Amino acid sequence: MIRRQQRIPMRDMASMPAEDRETVEKNAMNGKLFNIFKVLANHPKLVKRWTPFAGHILSKQTLPFRDREILILRIGWLNQAEYEFAQHELIARRGGFTDQDIERIKQGPKGGWNEHEAALVQAADDLFENSVVSDATWATLAKSYWTEQMMDAVFTVGQYNLVSWALNSFGVPLDDFLPGARK
């Protein structure tokens, strides 16, 4: 992963108008506001409009947890998005991913996956490299996915590609609880 210099500071939440602060603080988890939201707090109107979509992709979509995390981790890895990969590696491990799973994410579609999971990794690669899921990858995923799942797979990669770009460009530092965080 490439460490990037922080370009946009974390916003002092106490200095924000109450309405804007509430908009941003709705994204706290277990009372903790992650660094991504402290940086995004510099643009509360964006946070207000983006988070419903991000929330759908993260927790309300049709893909199983494992499939979603494979897609997120792979696009995060392809973008060398340290923050994205670290956050979702932690989430994935809490959901049962092993060290081997994480290493296979890095290796790509030929990393020893079953056919379905290899197609998920390939879908992320296809979208990253060509902006379209190849016909072969589509056909493999369509064996077990219905239309909404196919759409959610593409939107998951797109959402986390966008987030990876933002995190990388803004230089959002790792949260202190993540491995590799600078203390």
C-alpha cells in the first residue's frame, strides 16, 4: 500500500453548525466517528447526499457478506487505498476471513478461489481495468446471482473505487485502532 500525505484536515466537529455536525455524526459507529467522516465533515452537504447510497452498498444490498467484502477488498487493493483496505480487512476478518483469504485478494482471480469467488475478483479487475465486466465473468456470476445481485456487484465496486480515490487523494490517515496506524 502507498501511504499518502494528508491533504484535507480532519474537521473540528465542535466548530460546525449543529445541523451539519448532526449530519456527519449520524455516521458514528459505537460512538466513534472514523477519520473518513472527520475529513468529509469539510463538506457536510456531500456527506448528507452520499451516505444513503454508501449505506445501501455497505449494509442493505443483496450480496452475501463474503461476496461484498471480496469486491471491496479487491478494488481497495487495486487502488492501493491503504485506509480502505485496512478498514475492510478488519471487517472481513471479523466476519470470518482468514489470512489466506486476505492474501488471495492481493493475488487476484488466479489466487486459488472457487469459480464464483474468482469471478468476483475478476469482476473488480475488469471494472478497474476496462470499466466493464467481461462477458465471461458476467456469465459465471449470472449462474448464481439474480439481476439485483449483478447490479449490486457492479455498484459495490464502483462505490468503493470512488471511496478509494477520495481517501487516496485526501490522504485520510488510518484510524488509531487499525493495524499500521501511526501513533
